[in-house]
Amino acid sequence: MYIKKILWAIALIGLVVAAVFAYYVYNAMLAPNTKFANDEAYIYVPSGASYDEVREQLIPLLEDIDAFDALADRKKYSTNLKAGRFVIKKGMSNNDIINSIRSNNLPIQLSFNNQESLEKLAGRISVQIDADSSALVKAMRDTTFLKESGFTEQTALGMYIPNSYEFFWNTSAEGFRDRMLKEYNRFWNDSRNSKAKAIGLTRDQVLTLASIVHEESKQASEQPRIAGVYMNRIRIGMPLQADPTLKFAAYKLPEYKNTVIKRVLNKHKEIDSPYNTYKNTGLPPGLIAMPDISAINAVLNYEKHSYLYFAANAKKLGFHKFAKSLAQHNVNAREYQRYLSSQGINK
């Protein structure tokens, strides 16, 4: 009888221990452990991050960070972190959370539009992925990479085609740059390459002209006509006389630092620069800004016409008036100059 009581006691103790262990396992692994109100939350784990850095992001999201710590140690997550962007869904258990942030790196939609320089592009990208702007600029300007990829410092901006792309958040600066080279080569498909050859321009020249067209007009509907004007000028050896190139040249001079040129003046036409298309014939040595895809396609499919001139339309701002003769162009240009003066825009 005494032995039976001992056995019953041992069994009861075993059941209690098992129950406690099961309760611990349930709370540590299977019980919901989120406290945010939204359906989901995201954490961002940089490359080389420590567990403490990840933990700081988790503290405001979890009910019991200590229970999470214990399971993270047991599953060796705390010593084997993965970089990336991860989702935690409302009601997840510690086990679910660890599984998610260990192996479910989610991509982001990275996008950029018409940036004026590699530095500004780097700034735009650095707020979307882990790589910082200085690392991005260094990768973009790497002379070995540029030489091997067929670019120069003047044409490097043309490698980045403005659009939306799917990336992992923890992409490195070099990873971003290399992926953009692949996207550039994909953009220049057989059709675009054939069109560039047919109009007698290289890829770089198409992009350089497209950058001028895009700075002249953001209206996709008239970009092919503007491109046609410039192609007509190139064909007859006439200087492009593109005002945006004068602004680009001016902004490189100390006296124009932190200024905005709203009106191109005769003094700007005297600037000594290869980007001064009033003094130099042909295309400048590189892009003056990042062109939109619409402007690139406008050059490749430029409108064939007899116009040699265009001026901003004072009665329809954002658009232009086109002319075949200098006399008509002067009439159009004076009309716009009077408009600028009426608005007090003198420089």
C-alpha cells in the first residue's frame, strides 16, 4: 500500500512537472505575443546587426520580450541573425516570429524619378534600402566599374533608368549599382538599339539628348517634337542652343552655387563650358539630368518635321510654340520674354 502511494505521488509530481513544462512551452513558443494594434508590423535588420539592435525594435511590438529572448536563445536565433525586412503579424507566437524574421526576407518596391545627379540619386535610394548615400555614391563613381561597363563620369547617370524595381531592403551599394546595370541592359533591347542606330546616335548620345528634351518639357505629348527640332539642328550642323545646358554649366560655377536661374540671359551664353550649346555644336559630353523614359523614347521616335526653333508658350505654360523660321521664332520668343518681365522674373 505504501509503495502504491509513493508511485501515485511520483506520478502526480510527474504530471505537475509535465503540466508546468507544457505551460512554459506554450507560453514560450505557441502563445500569441504581440501587442500592436495594426494587422502587421515590420522590422528592419541591417547587415551585421547585433541581437540587441533587433531586440530594441521588438520591445514595443511584443507583450513579453523575456519569453522571446529565451526562445531566441534556444533556437539560436540570437547568434544567427539574418539581414532584411521582415513582417510580424498580429497574434503571432514567439516561434512564428522567429521563423518569420529568420527566413522570410520581404522585398520592397524601390522607385526613383528624374534625379539631377548621382549624389541626389544616392540620397533618394538611401532612404529606401540599407545602404547609405556615401557608400552608394562611392559605388556609382567607382572608376573601374565605370570603365568596365562602358561609362564615363559624365555619362554614368544614364545607367539609372527611372522606374520602380523590386529589391531586398538589405541590398548593398554595390548590389544596387550592379542590379541597375542589368536593368539598363535590359532596357536597351533590340528594338531600342536598332532605333538608336537608325538615327545615328549611340546609347549615351540618346540619353544625353533625352536629358535635354526632358529639361525643356515635362509634357510627354510634345517631347517627340522637341527632339525633332534638335535632330534637325544636329543634321545641319546648327548649335543646339539649349537653355537647360547653360543652366547646367552655370550651376557648376561658384557664383551660381545655391541659386536658381529662372531666366537665361546673354551673360549665360558666354560661359566657357563644353556644356554651352550656344558656343559648341553637337551634343555636350554627357547628361545634364536623368531623363524620363518618355523623353528617351521621344528621341528614339522623334517627330520628323521642318521646325528649327521653339519657345515657351506664354499663354499655355508648360508647352511651347514651334517655328520654321528665325523671324517667327523671334516673335514667339519676345512674347515669352514680355511675360517673364511682367512677372518680375529678371534673372
